[in-house]
Amino acid sequence: MDSSSSSSSSTSTPRRHHPHRRRTFLSFRRNQIVSMDQTTDHDFQTIDHFHSLISLNLLSLLPSSSESQSHHHHLLSIPFLSKLLQSLLSFQSHFQSLLHQSLISNPPLLSRPPLDRLLSDHLDRTVKSLDILNTITQSLSFLRHSHRQADIAASALLHRPPNLIRAKTALSKLFTDDNHRATSFTHGLSFSTNRCCVDAGSGLGLAVQNMNSILAFCMWTLMAAFGVVGGPLRVEIEGLVGLQERIWEEVKKKNKKGRSGGVLVELEEVERCGKALMEEVEMEVEVEEELGKKAMEFGEACERLGVGLGEFERVLREVFHRLVRSRVEVQHFLDQSSRASASS
């Protein structure tokens, strides 16, 4: 970003105060890291590459202009979540390399303010993120069980003549399971998205703070998709602001409709088709053509959800194990840095 310069032509000219501008990786420049202890060219290149990677990945997640203008486009979908988690894996890998390189070039740095506090906050967020991933895994188990009920209902209605009693029983179990899933998800979470109250400065400190914000955003997004979020996320990274605002708009629209259980588009589609089918079944009028049509729509919606969940669960497991390893490594880096600081 270009900064406008100001000059004073005379002593009578009032001093001009520029408004505070938040610093993000998109405004990151080499002259911002001059305060970083013993910054080498290689350190700078590694940090700059990390911020460029974040910028490019987040921009790729934003919807296109045509999609943004569409009233029917939903951002939160299984492909989007899988892509977001894949980006998180990439960020995490480069973040670990960044810390390792810093430990080599300046061993005591990580144990000094503000990095000590920022990395402590990162470890705390990692533990809470693991709790959220565990809760989502349990939620997916409920969804798997719901699929079995959905298959039973669809098969019963596609049968000739349709078995209304069996279909109604399966649909009732389906919605009971879904309500239980949403309730258990909400009660199982406690996650603060507030930023650590530390001036990160620039350079490595800013990189750590941005990584913490990205981790918080990913967990908040998963909570919005599968459960409930209490409010918008406080983010100061420009690339995340647009995504957070779009997701929060989808959450608010669903809340106004009195719906609960997440805003994942595939879940909403199953819910919509299932309720329409339930209304037909409860009328107890055997209009086979209409029942068959709605049963097929419901079955197709469930199939799309089931196929997408397979890949999503794989990425979710990979993120979980990566965060476990990352926490161990970051703690190890801090211990090494503390010993180096004590001996210096």
C-alpha cells in the first residue's frame, strides 16, 4: 500500500495527524521488519514468502464477482471447507519452517517479548482448535447415522406402492438425530476468538499474530458450518474480512428463518428436501408421482452430502494430526529458545 506523505510549509500550519491504519500481511513491506533482531536476507525472504502465500490462498477462496452478486450462491460448502483446511495445512507447514529458521538465526528471539506471549497464545489456540475438531468429528458421526435413516426413507417411498409408515418413521428419526447433533455440537464448544492483547510489532511477531488469526478464523468457520457461532469474528487481516463478512451474512439469514444446526449448504439442502418430503408423507395421500419426485430429490441431496463428507473427513483428520505435531514442535522451539536466552 502506498502511504501519503505530508509536509509542513510553515510553523503556523497545524500538525496533521494521520488516522491509525491496521497492519496486515497485505501491507507487509521489507521496511517494516527493521526492528526484528538480527534479521538476515534469508529471514526476510522466508517471512515475505509466508505472507505472500497467505495472501494468494485467501484471495483464491473469495467468491468471484458473479458469484457474489448471485442471491442463490452460498459460500459455506463442503468443497469450500476442504479448500480452506488444505490452505491451513500449507500455512501451518510454512509457519513451522519460519519458526525453525528464526531459532537457527537468532536462538533467544522466540522467548523474548512479544513473541513469547504470541507463541503462548498460539499454543492455547491450538489446544482449543483440537477440541473443536473433535466435536466436529462427533457431529459427522451423527450425520453418517442420519444418512442411513435418509436411505431408508427414500427407498420406502420409491418402492411401489410406497411404504408411508416406514418412511415417516425414518424421517422422524432423521430430524431427531439432526437436532441432537446440533445441540451436542453447541454444548461441546467454548472458543474465544479474541486476539492476544500484545503489540506484535512487525516481522516475525506479525507473522505469528496472523497465523493465530487464521487458525481462529478456520475454527470459527467450521463452527458456523456445523453448529452455532455467537457473533462475527474479530479479524484484522484484509483477506479474511471479506470471507468473515460473507459467512456472517449467511448465518444471520438462517437465524432469521429460525433454523439451527449450521449453515453448510449441503446440510441445508438435505433439511429442505427432507421437510418437503415429510409434509407429503404426513398428508397420507398416496400420490406416487409426487412422492417419487420428492423422494428422488431427497436421496440426491443426501448422496451429495455423503460423497463430499468422505474427502472432508480425510482433510479434517490430517489437520488434527498436523496441529498435534505442530504444538509439540512449537513448545520444543520455545524451550530451546529459553535455554539459549538463559545462557546468553
